[in-house]
Amino acid sequence: MSTMWQGCLADTDYFETRSSSGRDYGVWVTTPPQYDPTVADTPVVYVLDANWTVGMTAPLIVTQLDPMQAIRPYVQVSVGYAGEEAEHWERLRNRDLVPPGEPIAEEFVDAVESRVGTGTMTREQAAAYLAELRDTRGDLFLDFLTDDLHPRIERDYGTARDGHGLFGYSYGGLFSLYAWLTRSTFFESIGAGSPGIVSEDSQVFALLRAMGDTLPATKLHLTFNEQEFLGDMAVYQNLAKNTATFLHHLTSRDGSVTSALLRETHVTGLQASFLSYLRTCRAQ
């Protein structure tokens, strides 16, 4: 096991692994204080986009000791990219977190082009970023989490056989919805923060229609941000509008679905969304 990151985050191990489809990932495993894997029987919460999210979410494992609102014990497994690929996590997530066949919204392309115009992204970077969206394989990444990575976590950390959770934000939130609609029996609860439903023709709508009137039994907690509605960026306005439409379709059917509107922007909403998920789905 690599020593990278050990000591930077409390009670956190780091290792690198390859999926059965041949893709490499970096994995951060954060255990509760005084965790003993030989006697533990603790569920896992998988958190996506680790290169961005691990520093803001992993320390919140101390909520399990909060005397005012204790969170049920969990082991956090944060999944991202390793080595040279870590530098390109922002575009690689497009490949892994977006459902196969997801359309590319014009507003999204415009947002990428605006970054070229402001100098925060080169033309080459923009082309590579959009290229990943033309062959999205969220299905393969879901297989990696459940079939490749989880058996190793269960073996090495003595985790429970059930009760697991999944949390994703932005495109990670879109992936969470995709997992909920296609493979939710693996998870007890799923958190989808400001899911990247940029297109009104998103695959999640098609999957929801195909599901009929019965929703998955898995708990789903969905959050979105006030400033996404009120801001002047079309890509975030569409995201919020489509998320609200998706939620409307859910609340008109039977199912274990909760939601929260946060007073945040798309960028600042990450940690607030994760806390909202913990408090709603994993409170004792």
C-alpha cells in the first residue's frame, strides 16, 4: 500500500488499483476513530470525485461522535484518479460518471468555450474535455465500484455485507441517480448533490420512464442549490431546472425520496450537500 496521503488525513489509507476494464484509480479509505477491522461490521459510504472531494468530506467522519446528532458508523471510501491521471481528473470524470448515451447540452459546450475565452482552459484541454463526453461509460465505473473495489474493501476493512451508501455531486450526482435507477439494490441509501442533468433529454429521464410507477426501495436524498436557480449562468440554471423536474416526477410516485434546497452555489454546495445526506440518510 502506498504511503501517499497517509498522515495528511486522519485515519485514512491510500492505495491504487486497476479495474477489470483496465482503468486505474486512486482510493482513499477513511475509518472511524479507533476502528478495528478484525471486529468491525460497518457499512461503507462511497464518495466520488475524490481528487476534489476527499479533503472536504473525509474529515466529516467525526460526525459519528457528535453528541447532538450522531451519525451511524460508516467507512468512507473516496474514489478518484492516481499518478499523472490525477492532473486530468476534471475530464476523466466525464467518462466515468456520466451514463452511457447521455446527450451533450449546447449550454454545456458554451460553458466550456467560455473557459477558453477567459483563459482558464486551453483549446486543447477543452477538446479533450468534450471528447470524454462522447463516449461516456458510467456503466463500467459502476461495475468497478460494486464488483472490483467493494470485495477488496470488505476483505481488508472488515466491513458489513449490507447497509452501504453512495454520494456524488454534480456529475457525481448524475452518476448517483444512474446507480439508483439501475443498481440500487447494492446500496441502502444514495445521495445526489446538484446532479448534472444539464440536458432535458438526459438518460435519467428515460430510465425513470422505463421504471414505471414503482421506484427503488433504496433511499434517495437529492439536493440542489438556490444560487443555481438565481444565478445568470445558463448551464447551472438548466441543471437546477432539470433536477427540479426529475424530483417532481419522483414525488408523484411511491418511494423513499427526500430533498433539500441549499443556500449555496454549485461550487460551495459540495460539503453542505454531503452533510445533508448524512443527516437525512445516516442519522442514528
